Amino acid sequence: MTTQPDHPGPPAPRDEPAGDHVPTCYRHPDRETYVRCQRCDKPICPDCMRVASVGHQCVECVREGGRTVRRAEAAFGGRPVTTPVVTWALLAINVLAYLAEVVNPDQVLSRFAMSADYVAYGEWWRLFTGAFLHAPPPSFWHILFNMWALFAIGPQLERLLGSVRFTALYLLAALGGSVAVYLFGSIAVGASGAIYGLFGAMFVISRRMGYDMRGVLWLIGINVVLTFAIPGISWQGHLGGLVTGTLVTALFAYAPKRNRTAFQLGTVLAVLIALVLTVMVLPPLASPFTGAG
């Protein structure tokens, strides 16, 4: 006669530490958690959770993922620009400088206007400060034209180049205009060297990006004609700024994609050094000339 064996009871518990049954955060071992990173499957506590497209990820996975995300850039490098703060700042500086001329034109112009003789004697700051001054009151057309041009094309160029490159372009074009005045003129004031540099920049960028260049060519052509047709205008400052701005923008726009930022920085420094050395090595070459840039 056979007999049924007794029903076996529950298995004896294993002798394991309690920590094997309760998951804890991998960064905070004292915190119990049942949530895991969707990427690496490590347990994470609420302080270590980062919202992801699906579920949550840990801090390390979010950081690692951020390294693989391509940072947005302007068309020719640099950070994208939403508000053209450099353009507005340049407008404000020019207007404030003109208001200073309204208050005391003789004092401001005598100390800060671009003068080849004074630069040759060591007052190098005039190479820059002269580019922020304009024909003194009661004349208003000079600053109005330059500020209108800066307002019209400055924001677009700043968005294409990025704020840092746009600043370099503007200042180098202004310096290039002043260096041309130093070599071939005598005295001048005005932002026109920098403005003509922006005209040259528009030409280069239009060509590089395949835009219709006829409007830009007409703009440059008309202004060059006016430069020589209207008495008292510093053609040196205009053409110096135009050539410098065109050159700098070409170096920006046609820089190789590999190591583009380093190439652009190096070329900016090279242009700056060339302009500075020109003033240091060469004396003023022309007879006295007075003009508004």
C-alpha cells in the first residue's frame, strides 16, 4: 500500500543581508528607491533624477548625452544671436559721443578726433575714438546717415556672424579707416570707415551664401561716388574701412570648417597686428587734409 508524502512546507529563508532586497540610489546609498535610470539602469533617488524624453535619467547619463548634442551656431561660427546687443551698444556709444560734442564740441574734438600728426606723436587712442565722433553741431546729416546704416544692416550681420565676430569686424574696419587717414589724410571724424566695412561685409556674405548681390553693389557704388563727389568727405577713411571690412569678412566666411574658430581668431589678430605695425613703422604720407568720415 502506497501513501502520499506530506506536502512540503515553504523553503527555509536564505541567510542574506537585508540590503540585497531593498535597492538604494547609487549616488546616495542611504536612500531607498525603486526608480532606475532609463539609460544605464542604475537606481536613482529623486535628487538624482533628470527628466528625459522617455522616463528619467541619472546625472552622469544626462551630462554624457549633452556632450554629444551639437551646439547651435551662427552661420559663420559663434553663438546664435537673438537680440543684437552689440549693434544697440554701438548705436548708443555713437549717440552719447555726439551729445558730448553738443555740450563741448571744441574740447571733445581736440582730444579725441583722428589726427595723423597727434597719432604720430603717440596719441594712438585717436585711431579708435575718432571713429565714434561725427561732424559737430549744427550738422546732423553725418551722424544720421551713419546711424541709419548701422541700424539697417548691423542686426542682420550680427546674427550671421555672431556678436564676437561682428564686434571684431566693426572695430577692425574702424581702425582700417583711421589707418588710411593716418597714411593718406590728416584729420577726420566719423563712423563711416566702420560703416563702409559693414557694406563690404554684406557683399562678401551675399556672395558666400548665394544671395542676389545687385542691391549691395548698388549700395556700395552709390556711396563711393558720393564719397568723391561731395567736398570735405574723407575718402581715405571710407575706402580704408571698406577694404578692411571686406578682407576680415572674407576670412570669416571662407574659413575652413575644421578648426574654424582658431583660424578666424588667428586672422583677426594678424589683421590687427598688420594695422598697428603700419602706424608704428610708417610716417604720415600725405599733405594735410580735413574731412568727415
